[in-house]
Amino acid sequence: MTDLDPLIEDKGVILGFLESIKYVGHLWPISFLRWFVCFQYFGMATLHVRSGILEYPYLSEKLRIKIEAVGFFNQYLGFWIGFIQDYWLAVTYILVCTEFVIAVSYLLGYLVRPVSLWAAFVSLHLFWLVETPGDYTQLYLMAIHLTFCLLGAGRCLGFDYYFYKSRRGLLW
């Protein structure tokens, strides 16, 4: 083992990214969609930080409005209302940090499959908990995240191509 091994490893990742550009193929629209969703998540996270969501229990208010709009109260909503009302600051920080992680992962094309599964899970819960009836934005985002997961969207114009070539696992 020489002193140059870390440099060679770094060149492997960089060369893997450059090879992913060469093998774009038919997935280039998915890459642009991935970047579009990335910038949407950056926008949502910065909007949440700037709007004061970290200083006010916004999510518990949205849950209360959802229950009034839907007109029923089930155990699932009851659990989340109790949990979010008690720990609203931690839940809000987790939500904002998750949005930043999704954005960075989609921008770099790194660990897109596990992050897109997590994002689909978050989108589904936000649809169930927060969205008002008739608004299906979170369902559309969930479908996009599942598409990214199934296609391995990080392999095209992303760093996942290097790991796909070298480790061919479920994550890549």
C-alpha cells in the first residue's frame, strides 16, 4: 500500500462520474428530472427555514386543520398529533434536514435509491397527515421518488455509476 492509494481511489470516483456522462443513453431526461426535484427540495427547505417553521408548531396546526377538513379521527392521526404536538421542534428539524439530504443526494447522484425510498416514505406520510383534500402534490412526488428508485437515477450523470460498476448491489 502506497501513499498514492487514496488519490487513486479518488480518481476512480471521478473517472466513474466522467464515465457516467459517457453512458448517459436514454436516461438523460431522468437526470434532468432528478436535478429539477433537487432544486425544488432546496427551495422547500430554505422556504421552511426562512418562514419560521422552526419557531412555531406549524405541523400540529396543519394536522388540526386536516382533522377538521376530513371530519374523522383515527388512531394513526391521533398518534401523530400527540407525537408532533409534544416533539414538534425535533420533527420539524428532521423534516428540514431530510429535505436538504434529498436535495444533495439528487444533485450529486449519490445514494439515490435509498434516499428516494426515504423520500417516498416521507411524501406518503405528508400526504396522509398534512395535505388538504384535493391536493395531490405529495403523491406526485412519491411517484417520482419511486421512479428514481426503480431506475437507479443516480447512475446517469451521477456518482452512483462508479459504485454500480464496482459493487453491483441493491443500493446502486
